[in-house]
Amino acid sequence: MRVIVVGAGVVGLSCAVRLLEAGHDVAVLARDLPLETTSSVAAALWYPYRALPQDRVTAWSATSYDVLRDLAAAPETGVVLRHGTEVFREAQSDPWWGAAVPDLRRETDLPAPYVDGWSLAAPVVEMPVYLAWLATRVVDLGGSVTRMALAALPPGGDLVVNCAGLGSRRLADDPTVVPVRGQVVVVGQVGLDRWWLDTAAPTYVVPRSRDIVVGGTDEVGEWSRTPSPRATEGILARATALVPDLAGAPVLHARVGLRPVRPEVRLERVDRVVHCYGTGGAGITLSWGLAADVTSMAAASTSG
């Protein structure tokens, strides 16, 4: 079957890989090439942030966790399994997504002002490396990735998979998907190997091999991709309060990504189009779970 995937972010490329592995003829069309997408900006810590509904997101997240854990054995993917801790200023019930991870440990011995938290080993993905690896995988499997600015979903192909993220406002005529602006600051690596997360602000510190991504912001309805110096100052102050070892880390650059947030992730088939978008801040976290379901939909189409 001829499949056109619209969108070359992490979800689109993951869907393309799985569809190619299943034997379909796949072409990826996108306005932005992989390293230009919102996915390329992400700190890419496995974590189901701003994505609903809880039951489906937990299932998709569990599938992605397993795939990413296996990919961490291959250094060329840019995936590393890192231990870290999420912290809270008030006591918490167990996380709704806890069933998606194999080992979640409660933490109460924490510095003030934190009184509760949990630790786990989670995949951390260096997105520039990973997106390049995914795109290469698509080509090696016989697919293609082509820059193309689309005014509408393409008419060709037996099946179109819409992974256009925010582009779905126009391509799927869906005003419920909105931008939530996230700014990050990349600083030099100062010897950190654990991630830290405080979702209240949100504040996160995610070490990579050569640098550290700290964030962030959560600005609903904001379209600007220009980094704000004021936001950079706030991010660095909060991150250093959370992880004092960051003090003095050299600032390399700031970047902005627009999360495609929707009341619920949309995964459904309408005629010859499978819509797969609205993953919020959880694109990497949901990617392989969504790709598995998209591939199952394609198989059902073929058998039907």
C-alpha cells in the first residue's frame, strides 16, 4: 500500500519507520525537515506531559518506553537511559502514568522546599542525533523524506497519515490544537548525569552527552519562536535553585518550540486519512505507541 505521511517530526518519522517495516511504500512530506521541527528543540525526557486521555497515553507511553530502552543499546541513536527524580512541594498520590515504567521509587528524603517525589530510569533522547537516525532509517528502508509546503492534505496515496502537529489547525481544520510555547536554554555539561523535574513551573534539568537542556516555559496560545532574554534568566534561576551544581555553567544558546496541545491526542481514521497529532509535550514519549497503532490501522485497511 502507498502511504503518505505528512510531518517529519518524531511522530511522523516513527510512523514512517513502522509502516515501512510492515512492507508499505512510504513517502514523508513536510514543510519542515526533521532538524527544523519542534521535535528538534525538545529536551526529550520520556515523560507524558500535556497529553490526554490518561489510559491511552499510558499505553502509548509504555510501548515507547520499551522501544527507547532497547534503542539505548545502540549509541548511534542518541538514546540514553538516565536515572532522575521528579519533585513536589506537596504530598502526591502515585502518578497516573506509573504503570508505563518498570521501576518507580518514592522519594521523601529531599531538600526543602520539596517534600515528595519519585525516581525512575527514563529514556533521554538527544533529538538532533535521534531525528537524523530516524530519517536515515526511513531512507534505508526504502522510504523518502521530502520538503513540501502543503495547502491541504495530499490527494495521492492509498492512505495519508497526518502527523502535522500544529499544522493540523489548517490541514485538518482543527482549531482545538493550539500552541503552547516552550523555551529551553542549553548550557555546557558540568558533570551532571541525573535529570531533575519540577512540573510546577515547569522546571527541568536534562543532561546530555555534551550539554544540558534546562527549561522551561508553558505559554498557551503564544506563537513566537524568538527566545526571550527574560525567560532565559528565569529558567536559569529556577534550574539552578533545583540543581545548584548548574551555577556557573556556560550558556550556549536558547531555543523555542511550540508544543501541539489538544484536549486529547487525536488518533482516528476518517476515510483515507489517519489523523495522529496533538501530542503536547510528549511527542517522544508517545511516538512508538502511536506508530504501532497507526500501522495496525493500515493493516486493517489492507485486509478490509
